Amino acid sequence: MADDDFCDLRAVFVSCTLKRSPEVSDTQGLITNSAAIMAAHGVRTDKVRGGPRHRGGVQPDMTEHGAARDDWPAFAERVLAADILVLGAPSWRCENSSVCTRVIERLYALSRRPTTPVSTSTTAASAGSWSLAMRTA
């Protein structure tokens, strides 16, 4: 395998744009370009637009806690099967979008270990074989 061949890796890109599909989103454009770069090096990519499919909560399946519907469990399987997780989100005044916050809350539900802050500008959480690292500043 060549040094720049990563065909054994799988990446999930989550667009946490606030714009409703199919409205054009700068965040989605960045994800599309980033995924294309990874795909050019053999990484298998999966792109998801965050939005309303991810209801709030910190449980793995919110239907077990009164919600009529929760699309998160199926999405979580895609995340856990990936080697790389990329969250793309607009930020204002160093704050993530509400969609990104909701996705991160749900990711915490997958974590079996406590969250460990790395620094004031990075948050990290570990769940299984993947880790979430997000720059917030």
C-alpha cells in the first residue's frame, strides 16, 4: 500500500449547518470538498446533513425515554463503524451551531468513558475506537 493510500479507512462527515436542505450551505460545501480530498486518497466517505433528524437528548435511544421517534440509533451505528468523524459547523463568536451542539450531546451518549478536556480550545470525547476532537476557537 502506498503512503497516500488510505483505502482501509472510513470517514463520516456530519454537516451541522442551520440551513434546511436543499438550501445551499457553505458548511456543506466545505464538507463536500474535504470528503473529495479524502476520497481521492482512498478513504471511504459517508456524508450526513445533521439537522432535524437528530432530536435532542443524551441517551443512546430517546424512544426509550418518551420520544415518539429517534433516528439517532441508526446514525450512531454509522459513526461507530467509522475511523474518522468530521463535524462541520458554522460558528459565531466561537460558539457552535445549535445543530452541532445537539449532535455532540448525542455523541456523549455513545461514550463509555468520562469526557476529558484537552485544552480551552479543544474538546475531546472517546467512544469505542473513535474519538471526537473539535476546535471551538
